[in-house]
Amino acid sequence: MSWILLVLGITYSFSGMAHWIKTMVAPPPISVIQQPAPLGLIQESPNVKEQPTRFLGQVRKVAYITFDDGPSKYTGQLLDIMNQYDAKATFFMVGENLDYYPEAVKRLVNEGNYPGLHSMTHSYKKLYKSGSSDNFLNEFKEVQYKVEAMIGYTPHLIRAPYGSSPQIGEAFRGDIAAAGFKMWDWTTDSLDWDLPGQPNKIISRIQRGVHRDIEVILMHERKQTVEALPQILKLLKAKGYEFEVYNPNEHVVVNFSHDPRL
């Protein structure tokens, strides 16, 4: 009996020592090792808007109406029409026009529209022919300052005159992002600026062009645009689009280079 107890004691001692060694040298359970998240599971930045959600099997369709080159004598008329259809817009304004229509700027902001920036001069030569981004950024900082002085807060969304492609390359876009700006181009171009007296052609271009779940529609502050706008809003509603205004807290990336920095 004494011999049996001795053997059991030795066996237990060795068993305990083996368990102690195992816990000291063995890796921790896999569940506590920090694994890199699979690419498909990385969450988007909270300031990037999610894609349209589905409801009862239908994809939500959103249209962002945008107007360039204001403020102008047509701003008030555009706002009146937008209000009739319970819609808001994003207005990309040229700095040289601000002093002539300050009340239009204040009104569009007070009524829930967004004051986007469209440079001071809209001059291709001044903005793009210097060989650097300096003139471009200086103009947008100046118009940003002027708008801020009018409305009491700082807008950061810009639209490059003539669009961002091909004149704005990767390094140029990096400079824009480093300056704290976001930049929108468009998905559908109405070409309204080139169609004076032809509102029906403007309507037809938009009708043919819109088909995406998210549309950013480029228009300008022109007489023919005022004439076409009611029918444009009607056809967009008929196609199932909801109208949204730019929201800096839910930024949507819409630039020709698909640059996520902007």
C-alpha cells in the first residue's frame, strides 16, 4: 500500500509540473489573439455617407440638386421653385458675385440650402495655369472667408470650375485635401449654360442622364434653368428620387478621380 501511494504521489507531482510548464510556454487561446479585421468588415469613417438603404426591397434613390456660378439675380427664383417642391439645393458660389447679392446668400442658408464654394474668379488661366495649386487654394480660401463673414460659419465643400479632370492631378488633390476642403464634381451634367432659350433640351438631358442611386446634378443660375427647373423636379420625383442637400456630417465622395480624401 505504501508503494502504491508513493507512485501516485510522484505521478501527481509530475502532472502538476507539466500543466505549469504548458501554461508558461504555450500560446494563449486563439480567441484572445488580436487578429486584423478582414477588409470587408472595416467600418467606414463616420463622416462618409453610407450607400442608399433598401426598404421593402427597394433601393432609396437620392438626387442632389446643385447650382453653379451664383449668387445672381436668379437665386431667389430658384429658391422659390425649390420651396414649392419641398426641395433643397447646394449652391456653389463665385466670390466676385457675393458682394452684389448678399441677401440671396443669407436667404439660401436660412432656408436650409448649403453654401458651396466655386472660387473667386472662375478663371481657368488663374486657377490652373500657374504650375501649382497655390492660386487655386488662395482663391478658395478667400471665397470661404467671404462666405463665412456673411453666414457665421465656415463651409468646406468646393466645386472646381470646369470640373476637376483633367486639370487637377493626384498631388493637386492632395493639396486640396490638406487645406481642409472636400470637392464635388457631378454625375449628370445638364449643359444648361449652353442652352439659352431651350429649357426642354435641359429637361431631356437630365431625363436621359439620371439612372444612379445617388445623383449629383449640375445646373447653373441661368434664365433657361429657372424655366426648366419645375419640370426637372417633377420628373425626378416621378423616377423615385428624394431630394437632399449636402450635409458635411454625411459626406458623399463625388469626384471624377474617386479620391476618398475629397
